[in-house]
Amino acid sequence: MTNQILLAGFGGQGILFMGKLLAYFGLYEDKEVSWLPSYGPEMRGGTCNCSVCIGDEPIGSPLVDEPDILIVMNTPSYDKFIGSVVKGGIALIDSSLIEEKCDRDDIKCFYVPATTLANEQGMKGMANMILLGKLLKEADITSPETVKKAMEKVIPPKRANLIEANLKAIELGMSL
Amino acid sequence: MAEKKLMKGNEALAEAALRAGCKCFFGYPITPQTEISAYLSKRMPKVGGTFLQAESEVAAINMVYGCAGSGIRCMTSSSSPGISLKTEGISYIAGSDLPCVIINVQRGGPGLGGIQPSQADYWQVTHALGHGDFHALVFAPASVQEMVDTVTKAFDMADEFRMPAVILADGLLGQMMEPVAFDDAEIKMSDASNKPWAASGHKNARKHNIINSLYLQPDQLEDKVTARFKRYEKIKAERSEAVSDYCEDADIVVVAYGSTARLAKSAVESARKEGLKVGIIRPVTLWPFPVKQIQAAAENAKKLLVVEMSMGQMVDDVKLAINCSKPVEFYGRTGGVIPKPAEILAKIREMGGKD
């Protein structure tokens, strides 16, 4: 079993960071993992996406084009990728930025007003972590201990003050 | 081995170069390999090395030429269009019998092409990496960990045979992160000891060494080139490498290298689950080309399938390896498009008479 995870949104929303955390969850659970960013003329405000594979077998293609887990944080990415989710897959949608609703009944969609929640709760810029928290609640990805360990690894020491804040945002997402 | 961590292929390769004793790096930025320069610009000064961003690719390779002549381990890296610019210098380095490592993180071509992953520089790197009679060693890793392991091997073999070594990656391998581990050995920068040919300064204690690729007397130049080709024969006989899986009973043998081999292997494993007898062989060295290994892998096969991110540049080498004794088909995508395992599987099914 390999989880094929696709994360997409605007540059600056923390899409790649979210992907890196997920990849570390896999690494610390002794899984095979890969992380692949879209690269190119992307910039802050441009579209950005990231493929993460977590599995028991060595990863063949690190490029995810048919995700079983999709997290989308803007409308262009929603329009582009919602149709590519495999049957039985799940999609987490930042409903404060994406107005559309999915009419597919073969996938599970979770609408989380993550950006609004983040702003209201003093967690500006951590909508990605709220969505990640919701994913951890809805899918069997990893344990809270691993989440903490991965967060401490991914956030550089000079920004250690952000570890707690990010973990809180994940907790908020898990409570939804 | 230390704890595994996630690193981009480009960064892992850069760290591995330091650990292989690469003391000097001369580069010029280009997508998708810029992380190599960026990483080394931070790390090299801290471990006693020299990082230099040259004014152009041409300047960078000529700095490598000079540095390699002094017997110091040195490296440059670029992506496809930048490698084309370096080819003059690479030819001079080969013509002067100097070791160095050159990284090509390939992108789509020709011309400025695109910036997405590609393998369209196969012909260039294996057949004509500059003017004149010469070869470079060419390694094609398929994972981030293998990128790391290949760097030391490339430096060692370049030194052993006094010739340039190329690590041929692509945008996929350069940009992706995978878990890697490095051994815990302390970083030790290279020097010119064990290189009696190096122009390393001698305070008149020995006869001076000359680094040169100019030989105006044809018979003298012929002797030089012939001697070099004797070394090449030894390398071809002893140092080619390939990895094969599921080939013993395979009717169809897939041949793919680098990141494409990963995609093809996924397709082969899916085909096996469907009951199709398919195997895969992955050339690890592209020069020397693993002729014997491909012959052995294809011994019981009815057909071969070459898969590449190009228009099929390796096909002729595979045909020659088996003396055209069996049909060799091709599937590929180019221009920066990454073939999907499902597409490769469809091609395998078609060849296996099942669709």
C-alpha cells in the first residue's frame, strides 16, 4: 500500500512545508518515502504543488498524478486536480478560499475553512497545518509523537519558536 | 551510517562531493541544478574548500581544467544547455588526461528547451561530449541515495583512469527528496599526493610536469590517443555496471536508466502481477555501456523494450549490445514530460500480446 498524496495551492501557503512534514512522518514510521515539488517559474502567489509518496515498497514514480489524498488551497488547483483523485480517495478543501463544492460521490470531501480559522485564531499562515491536522484525523497516517518529532526536524533551530504554534494549528485541525 | 534524513537529490549530491574530498567547485546557476551551487556556496567555505561562481559555464569548466591539473579534486555542475557550453573544456580535460567530476541534471532540449526532467543528452554524454577521440565515464544513478554513493565512485574512477567522469541525473532526481544517509567519516579535502603527474609545485625538487592537450606532430598525438584508448578497453572490459530484476524467465526485457528505470520498474512489477513475463535491466554506467550484462539479461527474451525520457537515444546501443539478434522496441516521452508507469505498462501489454 502506497499513499499517493498531492498538495496544491499558491506559493507562500506552505504547500512544500506540509509535504516535507508528511514525508518525515513516513520516514519516522520506517516507510519508503519521496517528495517532489513542482518547480519552474513558480513564485510567491503563483501556483505550487507537491507530490508525496509514503509506502511499504520502494517508490517507483515520485510524481503523483492520481492521488488518493488531495489537499487543495486554491481554486485553480481544485479545478485542476479534483477530478484526478482515485475512487475511494479523500480530498481536503480549504473552503475559505474555494467556493466550489464537489459533485463526485466516489470520493470523500472535507471542507475546512482553514484560512479563515487560522486568521481568527491568531494562526495566520498556518491554514496548511489546520488542513494537515484534519487529514491526520481522517486518515491513518501517523501518531502524535511522530508529528512532534517531524516538526522539530523540519523547523530549523533558529525558528524553534514556531514549533509549538504549528503543533497547535495541527491540534485545531484534528479537533474539527 | 548516520541517521537518515530527507534531502533533495541536488543537495545530497553536493554534500557527497564534499565527503569525497572535492575541494573546489566552479559553477554557474541553471535550473534544475542550482541547489548544488547554492548548497556548496554555504558549506564549502566551512570545511576548507573553495566555492566559486564563475562568470559563465565556459569559465567554470576551464577553472576545473586548471584545478584538476593541480591534482585537487574538483567538480562543476550544470544542466543540458550549460553542459553544451562546457564541452570544449571537457575535451581539453580529456585531452590532458585529467580527472574531474561533471554533473548534468538534465532538462528538456534542444536549445534552451524547457526546465522539466529529460534524458535527451544521452547521445551527447556517451558519444560526443566534445571534439576529438575521447570518452568520459558516465554514471546514471536512479535514487537520491545512489546519487550520494555514485559521487565517491566517480571521483575515485576519474583519478584511477585520469579522465573526466560525468554523473548524469535529471530534474526529477535533482529536485526530489528521499531519505539519505552519509557515513560518519570526517570530511577530508583532497590534495595532490598520489598524483605524480600533477602540476602542484615542486620547488625544483623534481622535473616539472606539463599539462597540455596540444600535440602538433601527428604521430605523437596518435600515440597519445592510442594509449588513452587502451585504457578505455580495460575500463570497458572490467568496469561496466548494471542491475537486473526478473530477467531469468522474461519474454520481454525492459532497458531503462536513471529515473526512468524507477518508472519502468513499477510498470514491470504491475505486468508481473498480471502474469506477463517481463524483466528489467538498468544500466548504471552508460559509458562503459553494460554490453555483457544486457546480453545475459536478454538471453531468454523474445523482445526488448527501451524506455527513455527522449526520442530513443539509447536504442541503438541496446541493439548493438545484442548484435540486433532480437527486436528492440521503444517507448518514451520527451520535452520534459515524465512517462507514467501506466503508459509503460500499456506498451508492455501491447508487446506481450495482451491489451
